Amino acid sequence: MILDLFFPNRCIHCNRIIDGNLIVCNICFEQIHFTHFDYSSENSLKEKCKLLFPIEHAYALMQFEQENLSRKIIHQLKYRSREKTGKILADWVTERLSFKNEKPDILISVPLHPKKEKERGYNQLHLFTKTLSEFYGIPFEHHLLKRNHYSKAQALKDKKHRLDTQNTFSLKKKISNHHVLLIDDVFTTGNTLATIAWEILKEGNNKVSVLVMAMDE
């Protein structure tokens, strides 16, 4: 209570004082560009993924445009030690996403290299994925995938280096006959998800869908 008094939680966009469980005020919330995608129907994210790997379904919560609020929200999650933002984003997903009869078997989030996770203090996708797992009743696996190389943040890479993901990921154990929902923060080139998807698809009779917090146009 003392911390709340002297260091109140503020909207990351306009700096208004807000409830401690929020990241933006009600006014700024209206400025977020949600996609309103239907998971089971065709959408622009699925079209992008189809150019890279066989995909069942795809869903993006927000648009990740230059200087918009969704970019600020995800940067807060990844680089400003606001891990709880992952739960808030997951709650926004559960308010909008229905799997209907296409519920995946397992949730797998993109891993950080152990050195990067130690530097950041957490993987920005873990709380997000755990919250989705609890709401939808789908098991999650944070340790099935291994990132083989340490690299700088995607936001700091030029396009050429973003495309260079050869041998970046590997499966620590084989899975088969699973519909996997791959979870990432931002879809940019799609090369990271494609690299992981092919690792999963080359095993026995697996299917892949994708869920991201935001997609970059």
C-alpha cells in the first residue's frame, strides 16, 4: 500500500494513474488496434504463414504498427521488466478467441536462449502461455524446444539477420500425432516460427497452428 501511494501504477501511454492490475487506462485502451481475427477462418496472418509452412489456423491479437500502442505494450513486456503484462495480454486473448472444434493438443512458446532468459529475468511468453493453458484447459510445454544459439534481440537486428535462423532451434524430445499451437510475441518475417514449425512437422503426423500477441505489417 505504501508503494502504491508513492509509486502509483500509471498508464504506459498517457501516464494517468490506473488500477494496479492494468497497463493502460480505459481511454487509451480504445486506441489499441485489435485484429478481430477468427481463429478458424482465413486471415492475413494465416496467409503469411502459408507461404512458409503448412498451417492449420492462425491468430494475432493486435496489429504491430510503427509508433502504435501495441508496440509500446510489447516493449514494456520484453524490455521493461513488466512480466505481468503477459497475463493481461492473455486475458485479452481469452475474451476474443474461441477454438470451437479446433482446439490444439498442446501449447508451445518460442524459447529464449538460457543466457538471454537469465539476463531478462524471465521469458516474456511463459506467463502468457500459462494463463492461456489454464483458461482453455490445454497443457503447455516450455522445455520441449531448445534455442541453440545466443543472439541479440530481434528488434536490434537488420532484416538480413532476422532471416538467418538456420539450426536455431531443435526439439529436446520427439512428439507425434499432436496439433501444436506455437506461441510468439510478434510475427515479423515469420522465419522464427517457420523454423520451429518444420522441426515439429518433420516428426510423425503433427499439425501446427500459430498464435501471436501482434503481427507486423
